[in-house]
Amino acid sequence: MTAYLPGPGTVTAAAIGSEARAPVIIAFLLFIGLSLLWMIILTTQEDHPEKLYLAGRSLSPRFNGVAMAGEQISVVTLLAVPGAIALYGYDGYIAAIDVLITLGVLLLLAQKIRESGRYTLGDLFGLRATGTAPRIAATVVTLVIAVPLIMIQLRAAGISAAFLIGMSDSHVQVICTVLMGCLVACFAAVSDLRGTSFMQVVKVPLTLLTLTVVTLLALAKSDWDPGALLSAAVTNSAAPDDYLSPRLWTYAADVEPLNALGGHLVVILGTAVTPHLILRVGASRTGRSARRSTSVATGLVGAFVLLLMTTGFAAAAVVGSGGIRAVDAIGQASPILLASGVLPDHSTARTALITVMACVAFLAVLTTVTSVAFAAAVSLARDVFRPRAMRADRADTSAGEIRTLRLGVAVLCLIGLSLAAATHDYPVEFLLTFATCVAATCVFPALLYSLFWPRFDRRGLLWSVYGGLLLCVALTFFSPTVSGTPYAVWPDADFDWFPLETAGLVSVPGAFLLGWLGSRTGRREATEDLVSARR
């Protein structure tokens, strides 16, 4: 989604109103406290690692499907996509469609993943490759994906919290990021899949209901005429003639078609195979249950995407592009601005609606960061610690694995929080696209080969994973998101010789090719070694 996040925004303090701010903050803090308390109550004290990782595979298909839909409702998706639609029209609308297509890709793979009996990338990579190297490669990729996701989620949470309390200073935003990050880290450190699943299941209907109410109230302001609402959105946009046309938001017009194609490719393929979604699929009872859960999630996410679109257009109609930019330059405050604009000032209903929207955003941060950090820590515990403990013949392998899990979650949250605070003044939102690009490049090809190509071997896996990772890092570093453009990390530097904003158009085919070449050459060398040994 970072293609629609041009840089760190400036949040001003004039949108909610001082009369509503105090009750909103009090109710919001109360909700945070109750959420943390509930999570602690839900947490189980299991001494068997897999019961923590997979909830004993006891979740019903419908329950797990709702939780899987919740995995798609991150704070970036919830806030940035409506903002992109409100500010950029058609381009934001297409970004919302990508969220739904992602689950279509997962639907094709879910049953096969569950029937393999594996639930971490290390497990799945081990289907065709033996030894510790594939598990190490899987853990490296998992961490490279997880840290930017945690970092950007906490960054968005801090900016939103600063907006909620009405203080736009950069230092206040950093303080809010740190405070929100500490709360989320405390939650994540005691979490397991069962407790997180319950929070996801609560989040999904609350989010859908809140967005529905906001949309209906906006429609009521247009006399229940959807056409009038859309016309108002176009009229109040920054470019009425181009609002419903592609490329209103563009950085490099000469390569824009390739940029758009690459962005859609990495979001669709990468988001479908993120480690926390694979863990969720692995928690299903059977392969058919996994497919059924994914179908349930697809339906719910379809409703969520539709509501994101209507919320974005409603924000453009009610608040206007100029009003949104005056408060938040990147548009992620648009859902809260819409909630504050559809009801009369000084009304209790307005205060309640703003509070609920803020609580939904907090739940999105809480569950997304917890899921991502938990899945990455499971990879550390199962793919790194457990094999070493078993080789050392330790008696307390399970207890040590659980300790590794808890410590891993805390350390990952701390790293993500530290990076979010340290880079607050830099436009690092591109790291979200980088993380999905790594997933699309290093996970998707290796996963397809592992599941469907019997001749895929250890060398092909390592070539595909590490070669794809090298391509992602190198091409991203030399892309316009890092240097040479006004929205780059270092705009005054000039080493952006790679013209595309994401490496996906090159790195994904490159990873497929490297996997094929590695497996072919590996088999050839194995055959030659066998012939030499017989001689």
C-alpha cells in the first residue's frame, strides 16, 4: 500500500474539536485497558509449543475464517486505503481491489499448505530440501518481512494517536508511537494464536459495523443518493477532471504502467504468503477446513474492501480533499475526519462515533503487530532453536522453545518500535512495499516449487530465496524511493538508476529462474557425483 503513502504527513489539531477530545481520549484509554485485560484472560498457560502456535488446531473453520479476515484488516489498510481513495480516486480504488485478490491467491494454496502438515516457512521449505540451511533461510526471510511490517504499523499508530489528542508536533508523534508500541508489545509478549484469534474475531464485525454506519451517515447527508455522493467526491477532490481516471497519483509518468503493474504484483502475491497468514492456514483442522476458512475470509474481506471504497469516497465528499490534506498530508486521518464530519458538532453521537473509529484503529494495530511478531517468533523458536536443541539432546526442549518464543516476540516489537521512532522524520513507508516484495520474491516462488515440483531441491531453494532477497535489496536501494526524487529517503542524492519503485517485476521472475536453474544444476552435479562414485 505504500505506493499511496508519499511521505510522513503533518497532522494538525483542528479536526475533532476540543469539546469532544477529552471524552474521546478517556473512552479510548479505557478501551485499551479492557483490551489488554481481556487478552491476558484469554492467554493460555500451555507447556506444549504447538498448542500455543496453532491453538491445538481446535478452531472451527468459520471461526478461523473470521480471524483470517481480521489478518487483512491492518491499520495501514484501514486508514491509508480510504485516504488514498479520498485523495487520488481511481488509484486508491485499485489498491483496495488488491486486498481482495490477495485472498483469491491464498485460496488456491490453502488446502495444499495445510495438507502438507507444515505451518512455518522453514517447515514448508523443508518439503524438498533437507538440512538446517533451508530453515535458516526461511527465518531470515521471515524477519526481513516482519520487522518493516511492525515498524510501519507502529508508525501509523503513533501518528493517528497524536491526531486524536490534537497535537501535531513531531516529538509528540514519536512519544505517541513509543507509548502505543509499548502497549502493543506488552500485549504481544503474552499472546498465543488462540487469544489473538478471539481479538481478530471481535475486530472484524466491529470494523465492518463502524464503516457501515459512517458510510450510511455520509449517504444521509447526500439525501440517500449514491450518485450525488460520488459527484460531491469528484467536485471536492483536488483534480475533479482526473479523479475517476488512473494516474492521478504518479511519481514517474514515463514508467507509470510498469510501476503500477509491479506494485499490484508484489501486493497480491506477497501479502498472500506472509508468514502470519501461513501460520493461520496451518492452524486449520484439515485441508478442506483451510479452504473453507479461506472462503469465509474472502467473503468478509470482500465486504471490508467495499466499505473501504465507500468510506474513501464519502470522506472526499464530506470532508473534501483540501480538508483532508489540511489535517493530514497523506490522508490516513480521513476515516476519523469522516466520523467527525457526518454528525453535528457538540453531539454525544459524534463523540461516540469518533471513539469507536479510534478503537477500531487501535484493535487493527494491536492484532496486526501481534500476529506478525508472533509468527516471526514461532519461526525463530521452531526453525532455529528447536533443531539445535534436539541435536544437543536437551531435556527441556519444549520449555526452551516457549522461552524463545516469548523473548523473540518482545525483541521483535522492541526493534520495530525503535526503528519507527528513529526514522519518524524520514519517508520510510516504502519499506512496507519492500516487505511485501520480499514475500512475493522469496516466499511465493519457493512455496510453489516446494508444493508442486518434485524435482525442486536444496540448491534451487537457496538460490531462489537468497538470490531473490539480494535482488530485492539491491534494486530497492537503487530505486526512486531511496534517492533522486522529492519523496525519497535522500532526495538530494542521486543514485536511482533503477527506474521502478518496486523490484517485483524483476525480482519475482528472477527468483523463479534461480530456483529452476539451481535445481537443474544441482541434479546434474548429483548425477555426475554418482557416476564418479560407481567408477
